[in-house]
Amino acid sequence: LRLYLKIVVSPYRTEMAMEITQFLLSAQSPDAKIRTEAEGQLRQFQEQNLPSFLLSLSFELSTDGKPTESRRLAGIVLKNSLDAKDATRKDHLVQQWVAIDITFKSQIKGLLLKTLGSSVHEARHTAAQVIAKIASIEIPRKEWPDLIGSLLVYMTQQDRPASLKQATLETLGYVCEEISHQDLVQDEVNSVLTAVVQGMNVTEQSPEVRLAATRALYNALDFAQTNFENEMERNYIMKMVCETAMAKEAEIRQASFECLVSIASTYYEVLEPYMQTIFELTANAVRGDEEGVALQAIEVWSSICDEEIELQDFEEPETGDSEPPHSHFIEKALSSLVPMLLETLLKQDEDQEQDDGVWNLSMAGGTCLGLVARTVGDAIVPLVMPFVEANILKTDWRSREAATYAFGSILEGPSIEKLSPMVHAGLDFLLKAMRDENSHVKDTTAWTLSRIFELLHSPSAGFSIISPANLERVVGVLLESIKDAPHVAEKVCGAIYYLAQGYEDAGTSSSLLTPFLPNIISCLIATADRTDGSDSKLRSSAYETLNEVVRCSDLAETSQIIIQLLPVVMNKLGQTVELQILSSEDREKQGDLQASLCGVLQVIIQKLSSIDETKSIILRFADQIMVLFLRVFACRSSTVHEEAMLAIGALAYATGPEFAKYMPEFYKYLEMGLQNFEEYQVCAISVGVVGDICRALDDQILPYCDGIMTLLLKDLSSGELHRSVKPPIFSCFGDIALAIGEHFEKYVVYAVPMMQRAAEVCAQMELSDEEMVEYGNHLRRSIFEAYSGILQGFKSSKAELMLPHAQHLLQFIELVSKDKQRDENVTKAAVAVLGDLADALGSNVKMLFQDRSFCTELLGECLQSGDEQLKETATWTQGMIGRVFSVCG
């Protein structure tokens, strides 16, 4: 190790290379002692001299005389030194790389580029990945300007081996995958595309090069916007893609269809001239190619459907002249496309239903057929129904299953008027088919019934395929079929789920299901107890369905049924605590069962506490329920069960101030949940439960506030905690402030600066994609909710404490009011906090409001909204601001 520390500039000294070779080999030794010692030495080298460590790894990877095993591990460690899945860890690694001296970085990059010419495929492949990881750091920072040029030299020089071309194209593909299309200038994009398309050319002798080029094109397509706008360049790219779709190697054909999938979604508007060729290529692949190729060929049409469904959503509001072009490709291809997809339905695997993870031609075809139905609506029905009628009675199970699958696939899209006669006629047949001799047919029939109940059973909207006359038969068939094989029973659970959901809030129709509920509930519990469904999702499906049955029932009629269910579920939860745990698998099964049962209890608690007549039942059982939840927590020594935590939130809401007696015992688990950075969903739920408890206890929460606020502030400061937990924490500040009023004073000095920093983050946030827009809206709403809670909490006694922060808050509201990407919930929260500010601080903020024309504009926008609640809030806020000025004369 000392040797490494001495050698900083001379990376090619043999002693150093030998030294790390041995460490890398020893780190893979079957002897644990040797392995641990070598790992420790590598870690020490990394920590004490990272530049030399990375240089040594690069040298190891680039040297063809080294053992394959040491080169492989050197590549893995190099990648892991530059990239990580966890965002915080990744950021740390990026900063480490950026800080390394440029001399070292140049030598490392030179060795990696040299490795692309290695005779060992695995070394070339790893070098390509590592180069892309460095590129993802350096290209956006303009720190590796000659990378693309260096790679293109390898492509254009004469007499370069095919293996180098292949590795270069692979690298270009990975680089394009890692960086943004804004990071390259157009000349670089043109050069990359030229190299890639030349590599795809049929004149290229090496299949490996053609494959690497086709995969590289897939990753480079986002960069090709300008090229696709140029007809000549677009034609050339499309010609190459279509030619490779007919290559003799299946892998190349598959990669080519993957490119077509991406082109269909990214460049839909320019597809028109190529559609005939695309149809012929996909039809040939679907009907006669290997499954991997055929699946991608179907995916091309699914991708086109997705685009046209989205375009239809655009068309509904008045969108003006900038509306994207809708070419109706699916409608034009319908008469040929649908028969092709129907053929795929007959290509089932024997065991397809038993394994939810399987994806085959039949499933892909059915999924695409469903998308086609959503795209063209009624027009699909006459094309599919003859296939259904021709196959539904055949002796071959494949024909019957395909007919049923086709029927179920087209239920979303066509109008109720078009579907109604067909489904009315088919329902009786489907109920009989639940007794089919073949389990595949029964499985698909149960799935089709669940689709019918989901899409065509809505009594509250005035339409249902189920009538008082046939309901008894429907329920009878479902409860008989739920005893079938686990994979069939699971689909039956789905059918019962949607059957119950349809009767929610359905007026007098809700009563129709009530007589059947005791039998349905007992069958679902028996299904959850089955021991033959351990490999399927049967138990969780049964409990999810039970939850929906309880949630959607008419409480006035079903209260006694639900009250009787409560001790049954409590008893089952109690039994889980006594289970013998001998392995991690036992622990996982116990946790899954507890999660399901806590979920059922949560729904029962919410249901019975929703009206005063049955709330007393929850109060009577509350002590026993809480004891059970605490025992569930005790089963997991270091983590908290999220389902139990959610159920406790429901119990706190139901019991109100009475919940205070549980806090001394529960608080340690709440602390544990608030500190659970690893399972961040548990942390987020625990934050939500703090809010529930605040609303239940009001100022009785005070003795626990120091501990809770300390943990919440620590959570906000953490770089490890997932960002999605941070907005709920700000909302929670508001809940705590509302509960404890003036006692929140001592937390203001810590909480408000964090809220202001978060507001500044919002102002700088790049809302470049849908996910970031959603997160930005969630964060802004939660900051407003925090301010609202604090202002309301201080209003009666200490409002002046917020006066120094009023200007910052107003500036934040103004900033948000000008953002067109804010959603309605952000608008409501902004308007509400504006009113709270005026209400709490009164005449003190007159000067601040005087020059704020944005207030008038924002309130005007809200007063014209169709949302009554938003209009009401805006009217109240307008009154509060008016009062600020009228009080001052």
C-alpha cells in the first residue's frame, strides 16, 4: 500500500500494477479471510489516494496481459467509483471525480480509450460503460470536448479492426444514453449519426458492428431532432433502420424494431411516408420471426397507439392552431392490423397465466389490441366480434381462450351503446365458461369479467350490465370459482373488487349487494387463508378485495356485518405475532400477512368511525386494537411497519383526545419511523401520522413536540432522505403549529428559515419533466400549508412573530402566481395563505400589500374558476385583504 502512495505520476510502473492485480484477485478468493483482507487493502488505497487508485484500476483494465478476473473487478470498481443509484451517493462520487487533478483524469481517460482496442470483449464493454459515466460528468461541464472526436477517429480510420469499431459504437450509444441532447452541438450530433448509420449499413461485414451501431442509434435518437426535420437525412436514417429490420441476425432485427418503437413515439408527425414499409416489416416479423423480434414489432404499433390516444386528449379542449398533427395511422391500418393481432392471441404459452412476469406474443398482441380499441373506439367491434364468435365454442382450448381474451381486450374505448348488446349477450356465456375444463380459459374468463365490472358496471352513473335479476347468479359463480386454482382465484378476487366498487354511492342500488356480503366476506377470508397460493398474489388480492367490499358498502345497512368482522381480523392479527420465525423468509411472510391485516383494520376503523352511531364501537375496541399494533411493531426490532402506522393514524382520528393515553408507549415507534431513512415510505407515513395525532390531540401533543420537531428538522437537513418525504414535513409543521398555537414560538427560528430555503429551491428548480413538475407543485403547496398553520396558530396571541417573514412569503406567492405549471392545489394553498397572512397580521402588512398587483390578478383568476371551493377561498381572502385597508382608513 505504501508503494501506491509514493507512485503518483508514474502509473505504468510494473510494481504498482502487480500489486493491485493481486489485491483484485484476492478480493475474489473463496477464502473469507483472504477476501476480507484484500477488500480492506483496496478500500484503504481508495480512501488514502483516490487518483492513484482509479489510475491503477484503469491500467489494470487496459492491460491485455492481465487476468480476466482482475480486469473484470477493476472495471466494476471503476464504475462504482463514478456512479450510484442513490442520488446523494452519486453526487458525492461526482464531486470526488471533479476534484481530481486534470493530469490524473487525462491519463485515466487515455487508458480507457486505449481499452476500446483490447482483444478481450469484456474489457472493451466495461471501458465503454466507464467512458460514458465520465462523459455524463464532464460533457455537461465542457470538460471533455474532444471525446466525440476521439471516438469518431476510431470509426473513420482505415484498417481499424471490427472489434474496435464495435466498442466505439457501443461507447457512443452509452454516451448518448448518459447525457442530454443539449450537451452536444449540432455538428457533433451529425458526426455521431453519420458514424452510427454507416455502421448499420448492409455493406458492413461485421454483424457485431451492425448490432452495436443499431443499438447506438436507439440511444442517439433523442439527439436527432434537427436531422429528422430534414427530409433527406430522415429518409437515409429510416432506410438504414428498415434495412437492419431485415438483417439475417435476429439480434440486429430486434434492435432495429426497438429503434422503430422509439421513432414512432419521438417522431410520430413525420412517419406518414414510411407507414406502408413499417406495416410490411412488422407484419412479417409478427407472423414469422423469432419471438423477441415479433414482440418488438407489436410494440411499434402499441407505441403509435399511445401517441394517437394522447393526441385525442389534445383534441378535446379548444387547442387552437398549434395542435399537433393527428395522422390516424391506426384507423388507416385497422382492417389489416386487427387480423394480424388476433392471430397472435392463438400463440399462447402453456404456463402463461401461472407466471405474472411472463410476456409472450399472445399477451403483447392482446395488450396492443386493447390500445387499438382505445384509439379507434367503436370501429374495432365489427372486426373483432367475428373472431370471438368463430373461436369461442371450439374444442381446442387455445381458440376459446383467444376468443375470450379478444373480447376482454376491446372493452375500453368503444361506446357503451356499441358494447352493451354484445356484453349483455356474452355475460351468460362467460359465467358458464367459469366452469370450463381448461384453467387457461377460466383464468382469462375471470379477467374478462373483472374488466366488464370495472368498465360497464356503474349504477351511480345510471348504467350497469348487472341487474337485480342476474346479480345472485353473478355472485354465486364468483364465489364458486374463487375456490379454483390460485391463479384463477386471484382474477376472481379482481372481479369481486370491481363488482363491489360499482355499488359505491349508488343510492338504492347499493342495497342490492348487501344480502350477499356475509357470504362474500367469509369466502374472501377463506381464500386469504389458503395454503396453496403461496407463490401467487392470492392472499394480498383477497385482502385488498375485502377492503374494497368494506369500504364501498352502505354502512347504514352493513354496520353489523362489519362490527362482526372486526374481532375476526383482530384475532388473525394477534395470531401473526405468535408465529414461529426460523428464517428471513418466515419473517417476510409474517410481515406481508401483518401488512394485509393492518390494512383491513384501517379500512374498518375508517368505515365505522365515519358516523357517530358506529364510532362508539371503535372506542370500545381501541385499547385492544392499539395493543395489537404495538405488538406488530415489536416484531420488527429496528423498523416500523408502514401499514400498522397508517392504521394508527386512522385510530388517532377516530379516538381524538383519547389517543393521548397511547402516546407514552407509541412514541418510541413514532421516533423510529421518523428516523427510517432507508425505507423512506415508512418515514413519510410516520410524518403523516404526526399530522393525524396533532389533529386528534391538539395541545396534548406538546410534551412530545421537542422530540418530533428535532427529528423533522434533522430529516429536512439530511442529504440521505428521499426528496419525496420533505414536502409532507413542511405540511406537518403547519399541523403542529395549529395544534400547539403560541407554543410553536420556539421552533420558528429553525422552521421558517428552512421553509424559506425550500421556497428558494422551488424558484431555481428546473421543471423539465412531468415528475419534477409534480414534485415542484407538491413542495410549493406544502410550504404554503406550513405558513398557513403557523399564521393561524399565532393569530390570537403572537402573530407579530411572523411579521419579519411576511415580505419573503409574499414574494414567494407572487413567484408561484406567475408560474403556468402550478396545479389547482398549489393555487388553493397560495390563495389560502394570502388570506391567512392578511387575517393574522392585519394592518401591519398594509404597506406590503399596497404595490402587489399580482394579488388582484391571482384572485381574479380564482374567482372565475369553475371550482366552487377555490372561489369560496378567493372570496374570503379578498375580504381579508380588504379589511387590512379598511381598518387603516
